[in-house]
Amino acid sequence: MELEGQITDIRFQSDETGYCVAGLLTDDGDITITGTMPALAAGESVRVQGELIFHPKYGEQFQVSGFSVITPSSKSAIYAYLASGVIDKIGPKLAENIVDLFGEDTLRVMKEEPERLLSVRGIGKKTLQIISASFEKQAESREIMLFLQSLGITPHLATKIYRAYGDRTRAVIRENPYRLTEDVIGIGFRKADEIARENAIGPDDPFRIKAGILYVLREAGQREGHSCLPEPVLLSRTREILGVSEELVLEQIFALRLQTELHWEDTDPPCCYARDFYEAERDAAHILARKALTRTDTLEVEPALMDGLGEEQKAGISLALSHPVSVLTGGPGTGKTTLLRAFLRILGEHKKSAYTCAPTGRAAKRLEESTGVPAATVHRLLGYNPSVFPPFEYDEENPLECDWIIIDESSMLDLFLLQRLLLAVKEETRLLFVGDADQLPSVGAGNVLQDLIESGVIPTHRLTKIYRQAEESNIVVNAHRMQKGESLRVNEPEKDFFFMETRSQEESVRLIETLLATRLPKAYGVGLPDMQVLAPVKKGTAGTIHLNERLQEILNPYTPAAGQTQSKGETLREGDRVIQMKNNYEIAVTLADGTQAQGVYNGDMGTIRRVFDGEITVVFDDGARCTYSKKEADDIALAYAITIHKSQGSEFPIVILPLHNGPPMLYTRNLLYTAITRARDLVILTGERRIMQQMIANTHTRVRFTGLATRLAAATEKGRRGIR
């Protein structure tokens, strides 16, 4: 749908995002328009594309997907434009004087013969200079925005690009549009490639091939967790994406090596890293190797502080107390939490200061509740603040002051977070990494916990004994049976693990609706945050997308009193369960204790408390609260059902998991193990028994190309030779 009219007033405008709410006078009357319309001013004539929507509080609005400014041609339109204040020094009275003198020729005079404005009453030489500079800047920015939109760039991204390059925008894009991928958040390789085609940049252009190589490496890290790629794999993927010869790709790999944008490792076969991935792995290996070679005193422990611990737990504490860096791993019910409580008591008795942390907010909250010691996310521990430079308060120049740092749920640590943490650790500070090595690896690049263990360098203690209280839980028992490839114990009286067989995905969905709406609340007295549906996949009848639509309809149906908005095809309304889909380091957050912070992180979950004028206020499960702008709200999604991958580091009282046909590469023992170990009190599986058995038997794990284990072992050996 398309509308034309004149902007009557600007009701809200964000200089940062370009988001605008304005009044538009059309031939059919006034209407409110909303959307990304940077530098829009009252009085301007515009043509907008989009759709009519109905806001529950503000009524009918026009949601803009594209817009262009129409040069005003009538005297009244020109007057309205100038009188709006968009040009410095021109207000309503001066606008009237100018238009009275030049009429419909006003804008041409201002552009081509600005000196004629001196004949207007109220304009002298100094005022003319200011008016001309402002008019020229306004015209230049408008032309650049139109140029960007002609390339198919959305107004929101056009605003970001113009902010990055200013009046150099056209020159940068015409010379090398692939620079956008490095300088502008939100522009990826594929979008830059589209822009390049619009600028007649050929498929064999060196800038294109270099950008394509780095794109493949970064995508491999972000989507598959690889920190590097073997050169043959990089060649194959790059050729497939770019449609160019192997020779051209090899030529630009070599060029990137010379520019130090790509690190080439002389292995068999050779491995290629994007520079920042290599630097992160190198820094982590060198710091850990240096720490592992440091001689430390063993803390003496009063026997009474170990009372009630098993021999495995005592051995784990002894190992950690006698090494500068160590790993503690074990499955559910093996006493990791009990060990950590005792370990922290021992440190307290010795007057040793300790920080406890975890990669996600939910994991940090669990750690704090289980140990009684304050815990933080790694980002908050490091004082991350994206609005300042450098963004981390604590780094190699300003390290954390403490004797110990304990990192729980270490399987979730990605390579870059590990690097930032290690750079902020003093040489004398000891480290204890805690986690379940059988969990899925991090969403981001790297396989940190597994690499630390496999390096053979970091002292590691594995807990295997299931303690008596845990033995009463079939959740714990089944997690360990699964790791041995044994069948699961289900539907035993007075137990906590059930399988409810269904003949189809639709039948599973109906069962899940009933469980969450009536059966579980009635039987266990639980509410929404206590019941979490996990699904292996997003798509399909029993995938998270469809489940969220159905569960929202049942558990939080529309009412006129509840505010709601649209985000990426989903309806989000007050009362909905939501999850943060990617890190947003810049958003302001009020923590549970009332202090201010910045950043919400991938996997944080909460409930929408308010929807107002496109903004969404969410209260997270750890008590933190933040308000999302309309654009920022694209990063949250419904969370009645989430994927198993998104549940990492979380614990829910009740987990419901539908199991139906899916890709064998995904439907693995590792995935099922991660899902059931997210539950504290109750697991309910629905679906087909054969799928459950197939997953238990499927021990396939996706290979992650990383070099941390090898690099760590090599750095340690080199250090040992140096010590000798």
C-alpha cells in the first residue's frame, strides 16, 4: 500500500536508529505513520509504502516499510518545509519572506543561486552562510539516503551506513562495498554482494573474493562453532558461494595472509583462521599454558571442612587446591554443587577472595542459589560497557583483584569469552572450570571445556559416583543410563520421569497444551515459568515456532486490555514468556537490586510486563528489567517452547519434550542428554518410543574444527623446555 502527503508534526524521532512517529496529511485526511524514516522533518512531502495496522491503544496507524521525500513544488508546501525549522536560521517568518519573493522557484534558488537570498528581508551575509551550509548538508544527506535506498538498503541500515561514512558514503560503496561488512553492524556479506552488483562490481573482483573468504570463516564460527577451517573445506565452501575458480580463491587467501587478515597454519591439511579467531585462541592457549606451569602452594584443609564429602569429591577439592588452573567435570547427581559449597567454605576459612561466575544469567542465578555466594555472568564480572572504550572495565591493564575465579557451566564458554576472561586474570589468580563435558558445546565458536580436557595439560577430575539422594531421581539415573547406551526407566510410580506415547505430532501438541494449561498446574501447583517445553527443532508441527503459536493462544490469549505488538512475524503481548535470541550489549538494564547495568544476553528468559507504543518491558527470571525499543524487540521471541540448544545452562522445574522424526545428524544422544538434564523435578517425554531409542543409540557428535587443545599442549611443552 502506498500513501502520499505532507508531514504535519514529528511526535517521536530517534537520532540513533532513525525510528520515527509522525503525522501525515493525505488527500483522505490525517494518519499516524511509524517506522524507520531518518532525518524526516515537519513540512516535508513524502511517499510511503507499508501497511495499515491497528494499535490496541492508539488505533489505526500506517507502518512504513519504505519511504522517499518528494521535492515540494507548491508555494504552500515549500513554505511548510522551510517553516518546519529543518534549515538552520529559517523560521516561519523568514520562510514566509523567502517564499513571497521567490514563490515556486524558491528551492532552485537556494540550491543554484543562494546569493539571491541576500535580497530577502532579515538575511545578511552571515545568516546566508549558515542557511546555505545547512541547506547543502540537508540536501547531501537526503541524496545519500536516496542513493542507498535505490540500492535496496532499508532506511534503518541506510541510517547506520550514513552515520559510519557521512559524505564519503557514495565513494566508499562505489570503491569497495564489502567494507560495510566490517564497519556497519547488520550488513553481512550477502547484502554487501547485492550492493556490489548494483554498482557493477564483477564476480572476480579481489575485494569480493577476500570478503567471501572471511565470510565463510566467520559463518563457520557463528553457525557451526568452528574456530578455523581446513584449507580444502574453506576452498570448497568459498567456491560454492562465489562461483569462482580455486586458483582465484587461493590467490586471495595468500593476499589476506600478507594483510594479516587471515592466519594460515602449516598443519596437515593447512588450517585457516580469521584474524580475531586466531588471536583469541592464541591468547587463551598462552595464558593457560603459563598458568599451568606456575608453581603454587597447596592449601591445607581442616578435616572438619570435608565432613560429609565422598572420596571423589575430596579428591576433586585436593586437585583444585594444589593447581593454579584445573577442571572439575561430572554429570547430574555426582555432587558438583556440594563440592563447590565445600570448596568455597575452605577458601573462606583461608581468607581467600573468590569470584563465581557463569556464561549466562540463568546459570549465574542457579550458581548463586545453590552455593549461597553471589555470582555474576562473565560479562558483568568483567564490567562490560559497550558505550565506553575499551568496553571491558577489567582487562590486561586492569585485572580482577581476587585469589580465585570459579567458572560454572564451562561447556557454554565460547572462545572469545574465554579470551576476555583470561586477559583480565592476574598471574597469581587461580582458576577452576566446572561443567558437564557431556553437554552440548557452546553456541559460539570453540569447544572450550572439551579442549581443556583433551589438551592433557589442565589437571582434570571427573566425578562419576551418583549420590544416594540423586539415585532416587530417575532424571539423574536416566542421564547416566543414557551415557552408557542403556534404555531409560520411565513411568515408574512416585518417580519423576514419564513417557507419554502419541501417534502424531499434532497429538503431541494437543497433549502439551493440556499439560501446561490444566494437568500440571493442578497436579503440582506450578505456573508458567516452572514449565518449559523444549524441542529439538524450530520447524514442523512439534517445532518451537508452531508450538509457541498454539501455546500463546491457550495460555495467554488476546484481550483488549493487554498491549501487544508485532515483531518478525510474531505477536508479542503482555504476559508472554520470551527469550533473548542474541547478545545485545548496549541495552540499559535495571538489575534486581536496583542498580543500573547494560546488556542482555543470548538465552536470557523472562516475561513481558508492558507493551506501550511499540516498546516492550521485560522482567527477566533473575529479576532484572529492561525496556526494548521497537527495533531492539526484534531480538526477543516467544519462549513457551525453545530449542534444546537455547536451553543450555538453564534449569527448569519441569521439562516437556516432544520426540518425533528428525534429522539423524541432530537427533543424537548428546542432544537428548542435554534436554533431560535441564529438568530439576520432572521430565515428560511425548511422541514415539522408537525416536527416543534411536537418539540414545546415536552417538554421533559434530566435529568442531578448533586448535585450542593442540595449541595449549604445544605452548605448555615449549614453556617446560624454557623452564629447563
